Amino acid sequence: MRVEIRQLKAFIVVAEKLHFGQAATALHLTQPALSRTVQQLEEAIGEPLLIRSNRSVSVTEAGRVFLDKAQRIVDDLDDAIELTRQAAGGEKGKLRIGYTDMAILGRLPDVVHAFRERYPGVEVEMLYAPNTPQLHLLEDDRLDFAFVSGVIQAEGFDTRVVQDDRFVVLLPPGHPLAEKAELTLADLRGEPFVIGIRQNWRDYRRHLDAIFLEQRFEPRIVQEAYNSQAVFAFVAAGMGVSVHIESARRWMCDRVAVRPLTGVDSTFQTSALWRSDGDSPLKRHFLEHLYQSLKM
């Protein structure tokens, strides 16, 4: 049995209009051609779908059952075609974005939110991972974009700096140093430090270590944390002070005092990476959106 989509569409229009002449006009066919098409469908199925007379056309009981299923098939096909066209145009599909703890504190949430509003048909999947695992995921085509801590130049990848943060000091509530408008590392000598665990914050810790070494400052680390929210919570609990990026301000609770860290010229950058050979309409849309966001 061979049934063609054109036959289904012809039968549906005839069943709706119950008039071969009107249906032929709607389908831009001659009436004999339409009659042959519907007859071929009935022969393929082996059952009459329409009752014809000189004055009227009606649908058989089998035809009514078939009409419902045929309409669904045509609708599903139309939907599939439209979704395919949207996917080819970059308006449908899945975008996989990796991020580090520092990246998610900055502009990335706003960039993703605006992109999802602009392309509601795109599913955005977010995955946390430190820098090196993100690069491996990009290489294996399991990520489309990696938002990493620091600036990474790697063969086969394009990159763009998306934010550049100065450093701030986080203080527990009521800490004496909170009376100062700004702080230096010298002000923090002897203070207990809360900081992210090196396993997850390797690149950030390396950056801080270089600053500490340059200023001959050795932090007294009393507590390590797995993410920024834990750092904020430990500082708020009075367990110690911390040095973090300025973007963290917007995510901290009111119980943490934030002061600029002066005397440090270095900043901490967050970058976006993507495969140079992984072009697609969807990725191009996201890159265009990212570039526009960075200009604002």
C-alpha cells in the first residue's frame, strides 16, 4: 500500500467542502484530476472514503476515522517542515553553554536571558565545569560555548573577553575594617581567609597567588569553599574575610560588607571560547547577540 501526502491533502479538502468542484478550485486542480487522486487513495486503502452522487458528496464512517488521522499526519508533517526550517535558520535547536563559578557571577546570566527572549524556540543548556574540563567538552563537541576564568588562547578555538573585573574585599558583618572606604592587602594581614577550593578555582587561585607573591602577602586560609555562594555564606557567618571579583556584588547578601581592594593593578578577566570549525546558524546568532551585548 502506497499513500502519498498529496492524496491525503486532496481527501481532506474534499471531506471539508463536500464538493469536488470547490475542492478542486482550492487545490488548483482540475476536477477529474482531483477525482482520480481520491480514487487512488481509496484503492490503496481498500475502503471507500466518500459517497458520491450527482447532487452531493458525503464521508463514510471509515472516511471519518481516516480523516482525523490524515489531518494529524498532515499537521505533523507541516510542523516538522517548519521546525526544520527554523532549525536551519538558527531559530530552533539546543545551545550548550559551559561556565565557571566566576563567569556565572558576571554578564553571562543577562546575556543568556536576553538571548532566550529573542529566540524562544532555542533550548539553552547550562553546564558548570572548571576551565580544563570545558575545553575538553568543546573538543568533543559536547559544548558550543565555554565561558572560562581568565584568558585562554588555544589552537582550534576562537576567544573573546566578556568581562574585566577589579577585586574587592568581602568582610563579615560588624568587622572593624568595614569602617574604611577601601582596603589594601596590608590591611588584611593576619586576618582569617575564606577562599574557593583550588580544585574548582585553579585559575583564579593562580591569579591571586601571583598578586600575593608580588606584594609579599601570605593569606591565613582557615576555610575553603566549593563555590562563590559558599564563600559569601562563610564570610557572612564571620569565619573570615575574602578577596573576590567586583561582579560578585550583585549576588551577595546584605550581611557581607564589600570594599574596593586598592594597590592592585591587576584585573581578572572572563572569556568566551568556541571551536573555530564549529559554525552553524544557531551559533552565529548567539555570537552576534554576545557581541551586541558587550557593546552595551
